[in-house]
Amino acid sequence: MPQTLNTPFILVTGGTSGIGASTALHFAHAGASVLALGLDAQGLHAPRHPRIQCQELDVCDSAQLNQTIEGLPRLDALINAAGISRHEKEYQPETFMQVLHTNLTAVMQASMAAAPHLQQSRGCIVNVASLYSYFGSKDRPAYSASKGGIVQLTRSLAQTWATAGVRVNAVAPGWIATPLSEGLMADPEASAGILSRTPMQRWGQAAEVAAVIGFLCSPAASFVNGAVIPVDGGYLTV
């Protein structure tokens, strides 16, 4: 993975599939070096680019997560995109805790491990929230709870490191075409219900979320801190 002293270095958790993978590609195309952490790092959905290194890592492995981040030579942006949903199984205590650890606790751990690097580079963090940050879900109690937590964690960390020049923001994707949503997209009734409430009348693309993440990491967003930006085609306006 070629890198010079002037090349931005980006870390994406959950970077081997879906929104995370598209985000890794977005930054690589922009000229950054990217470390994409996630499961099935050499799988079908993992990003392929000379400036992207994919590394197998479960964010619930706290020791490995800390060791990987702390061992980086530098870091300009951390994108916390790892996330899982287990639907009705989330009513089981063990599954509930697993989802919260993956989607929320690991975000805090990654952010704390990255903070010294980001303070040195005056970098930024972007967390991936969700429309479920705004409303609950009887089918996904842990997922919606974790994504609600992401919003408040984002706002809290935005205050914590602002004086050190580190900005913390989040995106809240709507209904985006990813491997995680394939089942829902294949359900005609469910998909029709989503599209009927989405003013733009289509599913979003992961690259469209990645572009907003790219904006939040750019100098154009230098005074944006603690913001949560919906990327939902207008779903929340209805």
C-alpha cells in the first residue's frame, strides 16, 4: 500500500463490505491510503484498490482492535462503519449484548484508541448512525438502541476533543442497497413500503453515503462538529 508523508491515512472499521467498503474506495480514489478492517476481508464484497489494505478483524476483539489502531504510524480519519443486525433474535440477552458491543461499544473503543493519533494530525471521526437513531424498531431493539447511542456518543466526543482540533460527526443512512439489506430489497411488499415514503422513490447507494462521509472529513467541513447528517432521500421528512 503506497504511502508518503503527505498521503492521508484513513482507517475504516466495517470496511470490508457495504457502506464501509464504499467509503474505503471513496478515500482511495481521492488519493488516501486506507486500512479497511472487517470480516471476510478477502471476500466478494471487500474493496479492491492498490491503496486499500483489507485486514481481518472482529471489532468485538477489543485487544486486537486497540493493538491495531495504537500501532498505526499515523491516522487522519477514523470511520466507524462496523455494524450488525440480528432482527428478532435481539430480544435474546446474549444477542442483544453482541449487537451493542459491535455497533456501539466498539465505536467508543476505536475512538479512544485513535484519539492520540487524531490529536496529532488534527484529524476527524465519522460514525455511521441510522434512521433507527430517530425511531425504534420492534424487529431490531438492539440495533435501534445502538444507533440511538451512536448519535449521543458522537455529540459527546465532539465536545471532548474539539479543543484539540478533532471533529466528530455522524451520518445516518436511510435505506441503502448493501449486502445487509439484500433480504429487505428482495421483499416486494417491504421494499414498496420503503419507497412509498421516500420522496426520491429509490434505494440509496453506498457510494452516496461514502461521499457525505468524505465531505465530513474534508476541509469544506472544518466548522462542522457534532452533526448527524441523514442520507435518506428525504425519508425523515415524511
